[in-house]
Amino acid sequence: MIYKSTTIVISVLLFILNTHSFAQNSSKNSDVYFSNKAKLDTIKAHTKSKYGSEISNRNALVKLENFFDKNQNFDEKLECLSLLSSSYYLENNSDSALYYLKKGIVEVIRPKKTTNKDIINIFYNRYAAFLNDAGQYISSKEIYEEQLDYLRKNDTLGLARAYNNFAVLLNNLKENEQSLRYYDSCLTVLKRSGLDTASQLAKNAYLNQAMPKMNMGQFQEALESLRKSEINLVNMNMQDQPGEVIITSLYYAYVYTYKNEFPEDLENASKYAKRGYEMLYKINKDHFYMIYFYLILGDIEEKKGNLSQSLNFYKQAVALKTMLHGDVNDDMPSMLTILARLSSNIGQKDSASNYFNQIDKLYKRTNQLKTYDYIEYLFEDAEFQLKLKEIKLAENKLLQALKSYIPSYSWKNGIVDNPPLDLIPDSYQSAFFFIKKGEITKKIAELTDDTSLLNSSLDAYVIGILLLNKSKNAIFNIRSKSQYGQQKSIYFAEAIQLATALYRKTNDKIYWEKAYLLSDLNKSSNLKHHLNQKSNASQSLIPSELQAKELELKTEINLLEQQIYRDSFTKAIQSDSNDSTLQLIVKKKEEMNQLLASYKTNYPNYYSLQYGGQNFTNESIFDTKQTKSLRESKKLVVQYIEFEANFLLIYLKGKKEGLLKIDKDENLTYNLNKFINDSKNPNSKNFQASAYYLYQKLIEPVLKVEPSKHIIIIPDGVLNHINFEILIENPIAETNAFEKFNYLLKNHTITYQYASSLINFERVSLKKKEMDFLGFAPYQELGKPLFIAQTERSNNFDLTSYTALPFSEKEVASLSKKFSGKGYYGNEAKESYLKNEGKNSKILHFATHSHIDNNNPLFSSLLLSADDKEDGILYTHELYEMDLNADLVTLSACNSGFGEHQQGEGVISLARGFMYANVPNVLMSLWAVSDQSTSKLMTSFYDKVYDGESYSEAIRNAKLDYLQQADENTAHPYYWAGFVYLGDVESDKPNYFFYFFLGIATLVAIYFLTRRFRVGHVAKMR
């Protein structure tokens, strides 16, 4: 989804409601002063004991303020103004509340008539907060900046509070990345003071921090921030206070609504929203926070498909906003945009048109704030015009949005244009902007049959994806990275389908390349980035002065981009191409590119580790050199991409390439499910039927045009769970003669990989002296491994339920002897030994049980043995943080390749975990395997590896050998086909016999030609 401003950004601003007694100056020594001071203290005391007493004391406060002003008792004057402001704030009269706060700042604080830090902060905080609540964001921002300047010089703890409030304001201005930096600054100050776990300010900072994280798609981090906020409440014993319950409920409702990854997310959102709404309604149904509850309830209903109900909630939000702040305020355009969009979606065209006209009038006001909400209004209006088939009007609205977002670009060719990356703000907001541009231009292109516009749509999607790929670097949580990948995959899918459509329409191979490379980038970027991050120790590969220069340039570029991003809105979107900031950012990016170019030449290892795959340009993403090694290998590479309605099959071999679409109809779905179940069920019948059907659908069309002995499969979605080796090329009459079936395996070598760019085609087989072997067999015939007592992490499965694996000990013992390696058995097969010794082994072998956690695959595990250092359970998420040096990991365990498939990440499994641990080659299982047959298969596999065969050929030949020896009871694929090889592919070995005979033939030919020439020459002489 694109993160639209379908709601006003909510926030909690921390300001002090109760003022204090302050020191008096020398002019206060009079009875009248002390009398009036006593009256003020009494009123202040009443405000603490009786809610709303400021209202009944308003006249008295006006008189006291006049007295203190005449007598130059400025601290007391400010206290009166603060209480007067509160009296109107309690009545939702924001204009009067702001008037008294502004009066204090203008008449006392700016002229420096007081030095009291506490009361100065009260006024800055409250004035900026009230402006923010009233939707006057630019004015609020100016006050915060003024306050920050004061606090940097005078008050560290007050600075933390101001950082929090300024961050809230930046979030309202849609400057989420900048907002997060200020929250971090606030929390850093609090941590230094030991106030980050039990303070009101820390509670609010963590709470507020969730909003920009949510807007940036970092849902896991957003939820973690909310939990940290709750910890502060518990530590302060405030978790049951109605106000805290209301605001916390509101925030959880927002995060779960935007997350909306699983059905329970909307259920959680609805639960939290209703709880907070009902509590606040009983207290004050006209409180301005009710606006946010109406908005989030409307959003929830919209996502559920209840559009009419959603529209009613949104209308209530607009009505209450109008009542509290009038019909002209900075939030109103975005709220009316929601009403316009919903009205359009339910077919109320007249209402939608009316709302769009209202919004247009608001934005024509000279002092109307134009944030990204303005861009979204133009996008929504463009889509509305398309529904009315008003294509020209839609194009004009879209062009208006483009010029408003990047006014420095000329847009000479209108909506067909896409600016260079140097001119685009490097932010997540820009990513969604170009994705939305791609979406709308695609609709226009399809209506007008315009190929150039369709190409522009593809380019816009690619720009958006590139920017999203950069912003992902700030996400550290493993789960969030995969969630982020899923969100991003939606846009990859759109781009791939656009490239496919353009290839079919134009037959231009460049579009095939784009479809292929986009699919590969989608599948590989997370893993590549993780491996690059692990190599950050490579800083020592370049001189320290270059490190400093690199960091300085990155910081400058980041700050300049933030500035230009702000400028394009705060200047009413009127920047031009001569903008000095724009010129400076282009200059700095050029300097950065020059620095990287020097790295590429002078420090290639550092460049490869730090910037491999991290490109600044569109051209480098689609560099055809990326498919060069694939083509040179002469092997058939088949890449599958699963969409909602079909699979796309993209293939290449040598200089030839192509693509096919496979519809996901009922027959395909039925046969996929049957084949998966039949493969792992030794009692299944009629195995050939589904296996042959899938062969015809999934691979035969390619083999007919590109025959190949070696096929590299890049599966996707449900295809990750099938073994292509046991598809049937040609059924035979005997339905249960499993050893005779014409499996694909019998004529082809099959290798798997998560993405083709992860394959190393130059790998060389290990020499015997390099085959450092380390094996683990914790489940001996007469014993089980030792585990630490059942823990929280393992309480979802019973460690005592796993049976002995009698053949595993013999398997590891035999292999460790063959390779002169080391094997650990039973209680000695410790997890800690793996972590200590695994770095020094080239072959790691696990003959054990695995546990597959279907709810959270990061907690799938290999079962080893425990000691006082480790619990004996090796979780997938632990592998993500390990750095192994093995060339091969064999997971002789059940279901080690099975896991949850996530778009943009692949199958989250133990096997993938080892790839994250820097192991390039994995032999894994797709289903629960037989202990005895596995032992036979492994022994045969390693014999062939020892004799010099490649991993892919060794496992293929081991399976063929097994089939030759199997009887009718053990020939079923269940016993031998569960294991598949995923990893590198050796380059084709030269045909030495061919070259030998070619050489002999050449010499013979030269001999006869020379002899003939000599004979002829002699004849002429005679």
C-alpha cells in the first residue's frame, strides 16, 4: 500500500499544566503586591484541586495580569497569562488560548524580561503545542525552533522535552525521517540522565516515535516503541489512568490499521480503537482527540470494505474539526480529500466533485499550508478524473502534482518525464510519490494505448523501488526487514508485469532484461544487504581520512536533502532550478560518486563489500553485464515469479531468452497440492498423474525450445515446496513402479537458488585436504541429547517427544573418518561447539531433528545438545547473526528447507538461515525424511564429493544409485527425493578429449597441406 495521509498524524505533546511559585524581583516589596500574589497562589491551588476552576476565576486573572504588568512583576504576569490560556483551552476555544500564550512570548519572553527557565519553557511548549493542535504547523515549527535555540544555551532537560515536541511537529509536516532523529535526540538526553524507563517524557517520546516509524512501514519497530512507552507507564504505576489508556489505545489502533498484514491486525486495531473511543466519549465527546478516533474507525471500516460506514465516521471527524477549529485550517484539505476519495469509490460522483472543489479553494488561499497532503489531493483528483474518462484533466492534475513536488525540474515532456535521481529528494516519501506516478500513468497509458507512457510508468516504479531499497538500510529488526520486503514486493510485481507487457508489445529484449533483473533484485536484495553489512569490519581496508570524508559527504547530502525537501513545501512549492540548495546537493552527490569511483579503482574490496548492489543510477540496475555469467554458463536458468492470478516463467540459456505465463487455475492448484502431498507420503497412489501434469505446465514448454542437461531453478511462492527432479517427463503404464518412472532427474541435473545473482559460476570443488569436516549427531540409538529445562522460547514444542535416530551416529562417524574430521554425538553434540568450531570447518553436517515453527519461522530450530553456555536449540534467527566459513552445510534433518514464504525474502527456513550465516551451499530437506534411507543417501553423496564430483552432480548421482538398489517398498520419492541442493554451480569443464583430437586433426591437416605445397613446388621446378 502507499502510505497516504488518510488520517491526521496524531501526537502527544508534553507540556506542564501546573505552574509553580517563582522568585520575585526587587520591585515586589509592597502590601498590594503580596495581597495580589496571595490571590494568585489561591487560584493556582484551586486548579490542582478542582478541574476547570481557571474558568470561574477568569475575571480575577485578567485583573491580576494587569496589576503585575504595571508593576513589572513579569513572572507573575506570565503565570496569569498561562492560567487564562488554560481556561479557554478547557472550553476548546483555541483562538483565545493562543492569544494569551502569544501575549506572554511577545511582551515578556522575547524582550528578555524574565530569566526563569521553567516558565519560559512552559510558554514555548504550550504555545507550540496549541498551534500544532490547531493545525497551524508552520507557526508551531517556528516557535519550536525559537525554543530549541534558547534551550541549547540554557536548559539540557528542557531541550529533551523540546526535541520530543519538535519531532511531533515534524511528523505532522510529513518529515518522518527528520522527526525520528529528534526523537532519538530526546531519548539520548534522557538516557544520559537515567530517565528513559520511568518518566512522562520518555513515555511520550516512545509513544510519539511509533508514528513516523509506522508511516515509513517499520511496523515492528513502531509496536516496539509502543511497548517501551507502556513499560514507562508501568514503572510509574500509571498504566490504568484513563487518559493514558485512551491515548495508548489510539496509537495501537493506528499502527495495527496501517500494518494490516494479517486478519488479526484489523481485529486488534478495532479492539483498541473502540476501547479508547468509548472511554473518551464518556469523559468528553467533543474532545479534539475524538477527531482521531473517528478517523481511525473510518480507516478500519474502509479496509474491511464497509465504505458507507467508513464515510460516516470520516464525516463526523470533519464536523468535529470544523466545530473546534473552524472550516479553514491546515488539516481540513487532507480530511476533505478522504471524503472525496470515498465518495468517488462508492459512486457518489457529485459529492466527490464538490469535495474536490472545496479543497481546491482552500489551497488557493495564500496562507494555506502545502505539505505532502497537497500532492495526495492532486493524485486523488487525477484518479477521479480518470473514472470520469476526463483524460486531459487527469493529465493536468498529475502534471500539477509533479511540478509541485519537484519544481526544479523542467518537465518538458509533461507526465512522460522522469527526472534524474540527483534531483529527487532521497526519502521514503519520494519513493511512494514515484510509485503513485507509475500507477496513474499506467492507467492513462492503458486508456490511450500509449507505449511511451507505459515505459514512463515502468521507469517511475523503478525509481520508487530504488528509493525504497535505500531507505531499508535504516531497518535493523530481522522480522521488519522481511515485512518491509513484502510491502516492497507489491511494487516489484507491478514493475515486472509492466516490463513483461512492454516486452510482449514491442518484442524489445531490453524489457525482458528489466523483468528478469527486477525479479532477481526483489529476491536477493535482503540477503545481499545483510552479507554486505556483516562485512562492515572492512573499514580497515581504506585510510581513516577517506572514512572521515565519506561520512562527512553522507551527512552533508542527508542534511541538504532534508532542507530541499522542506523548502519545496515551506516556500509554497515555488523553488526553481536556480535554487542554491539544489545546486549544492547535486555538487555533493557528484563528489560522492567521484569518491566511490576512486574506491572502485583503488580499493575494490572495500567498494564491493560496502556498495556492491547499492547503486545510485537506474542504468546500473539494468546493466546487462549482470546476466553475462548466466549466459556464459550455457546452463538453462528458469526463474519463476508468483502473482495473484498466474506464474511468470522467465528463462535464458546462452544468447536465448523468453518468458511464459502460467495461469493459476483450479487444475494447477489441485495438482500442486496433490504433488506436494504425494511426494512426502510413501503410501500415495497414482503419483505420475500430478507429476506429469506439472512437468507439462512448469518446465516442458521451456525444454522444448531450449533443451538442457543442467537446469537452475529459481522458485517462488508455493513452488519452493516442490522438488522439480521428480516431475515425470513421460508416464509409464506401471503406476507403482517408482524406480522405473521417467523422473526429470534421470536426464537432467537440477540446482536450486534463491536468486540467480547469488550463484557463483566460478566455484571450484574443494580439494581433499581442504575438506575440514564437522558433524553433529545428538540423537544416538541409546540416548537423547541434554537440553536446558523447557524455556519460554521452546514451550511451543515438547523436547522430550523426539525419538532416537539410530543411523545418525553411524552416518556422522563414517563421514568424519572419511574426511579425517570431527564428529560429536549425544550430549557432546553441543550448540556451543558449533559456535566455537564451526568457523574453522568447510563442511558442516547435522544428522538431527529439526523443529519447524509455522507461526514464526525465525524460531524454527535444529536440536543439538546443551551446556552452561547454550540451551541446545539452534534457532534460525541465531543463524542470521552468525558468521560461518563453511563451503557446504548438510541439513540431514526433517523439513530443514521448509518455512514461511515471504515476498521479497523467500522461504524463511533453517537453510536460508545458514545462507545468512555466509554459507553459499546448502543440502536441505523439503519434508520429513527416513533415518535409514537418509543415511544411505548421505554416505553415497559424500563418497562422490570426496571423489571430486560437484555438489549438484554428487547428490543427483547418489539418488540415481539409490533408485537402482531400492526395492518396491523404498523406491517411493518420499525416501530419497526430499533432499535438494541449493547453491553455486561449477563452470563447465573443458572437453579435453575434444581439444586433444582437434589438435591432432589440425596437425595432420597442416602436415598434408605442407607436403602438398612442397610437391607442387618441386613439379614446377622440373
